[in-house]
Amino acid sequence: MHQPGWLSGAIHFIIVAIAFQAESGEVWPYALLAMSAVSFFAWVANYRRYRAIQDLPTSKVASAAQGYVELFGRAELLAGEPVRSKLSQTTCCWYSYQIQERDSRNRWSTVDSGASVEQFLLVDDTGQCVISPEGAEVLTHDHKSWEESDRRYTEWLVTPKSVIYAIGEFSTTSAAAGATSEERADVGALLSQWKADQKVLHARFDLDRDGKISMKEWELARLQARREVRAHHAELQSRSTDGVNVLRKPGDGRLFLLANEMPDQIGSRYFYWSIAHLIIFLAAGSAGLIML
């Protein structure tokens, strides 16, 4: 999953671990109050997500209104060079990864992590929509994890043909608009993706092999990014005479969610998390205040 850990309660384990390491009973009231505070915000956040999923009707791509919508279909790759996950090089629509290292005390710490921002398609029986995943919370059960020496590698994937449920800001742009603001945004996102993977960036654009990307080489990368984005836009425009449909993160901070499971299952999970956090908020808060 690619979402804040405090939503599901992962941060509580960190608080408890810190309290145990302190080896003093005096820290427990504060640990319980900290858990209560985290659960209060997690309760509110999970319930808001539950309400967003419950309240929004599912739209078809062809008839979706401009603005905040809920879509459901299947994930597909855009034309051109396919996206490959950073660790296993699996062809996918989206990926997230984490690399952890074990220290001398057998504790794991994250040394590298990231997520792709390259676009992919959501396709239903009425049309297709470009998903721009930057800034999304992503829920996926398709993941793999393995260890090599003192490192643990984990990937989360959204693969082609898998179901995809999405909530976000929907807009339809004409070919002219796609050549201006949409193009600039997509070029910037692609360049950010390349910069995040320095090995691939240098392999493609470090022409003199001096280990640095010069201004001239960066300009070459920028031009190549523009060519690839325009190729994607041209391919999309060739399929649709009505413009290009795009779903991206809302500018007003509302939920931007992508998931490869059914909406009812996702909504139920957020509902149960909200109830669990409400219980922890009340129980841990009361216990912490009593112990003070």
C-alpha cells in the first residue's frame, strides 16, 4: 500500500516500541496519550475517506462530469516504452518500492523508497481516462518482498488488466489545451521520475560518461521528455475526437485514491479502521490521563 501508515495504525507499534526501549514506567502515560492523539486524527481521516467512497456515485468515463468523480474500470498501459518497476523490472502501470537495511541490533530502517509518477489508463466500457498518479494514495494487494544479505526489498504494483478504482479530479482537455498546460505538467512529472532514478538518468543522458549531467545533457533529457509526452498525447487524441480525459490529484486537498479492488471492500476497510481508531482514542486517552 502507498498511503500514510498512521491511517491503519502502524505508527502505534513505533510508539509502543519506543516506550518499551525506555525501560521506565514513567513514559507510558505519554505514550498512551500520543497513541490517543494519533488515533483521533486517524479516526477523522479514515471516516472522511469512508464517506467519500460512500457518497460519490460511480461515473462512466464517457458521461463523467467535470470535477470530483469516482471511476471504475481496468488499468492499461499507454503506448510507447512501458513502465518497469524499479526493483524487479516488472512491466506495470504503477509501482512503489521500499529498500530497508538491517543494523547490528537486528532492526530495519528504510534507506530508499519511492513511487512512479508516469501516467496510465483507466478503461471502462464507454471510454478511457488518463490517470496521473502523482500524489495519490494507492491501495494494492499486488506486492512482492524478498531479502538479500542485510537488505529487504519490497514492491507494490498496479499491473495491466487489473481492476482499478479511482477517486480524483476529472477534466477533459482539447488537443490545444493538451499541447500547453497538460504537456508542461506531464513533462515536469516525467523529468521528476527520471531524476529520482539517477542510474537510469545517467545511462540515457550522460553522453560523455563523466558521472554528471551537464546543462547540455539535461536539455537533451528535457527535449526527450517532451517528445515522449507528445507521443502519449498524440496516441490518446487519435483514439478520441472529444479530447483527452485526465484524472489527477484535486487542487483543494480532497482525497485522491487509486485501488485495485472493489469500492465496497475499500469503504468497509476505512470504516473498520475509523471504528478501531475511535476505540483506541478513547481507551488510550483515558488510560494515559489516569496514569498521569
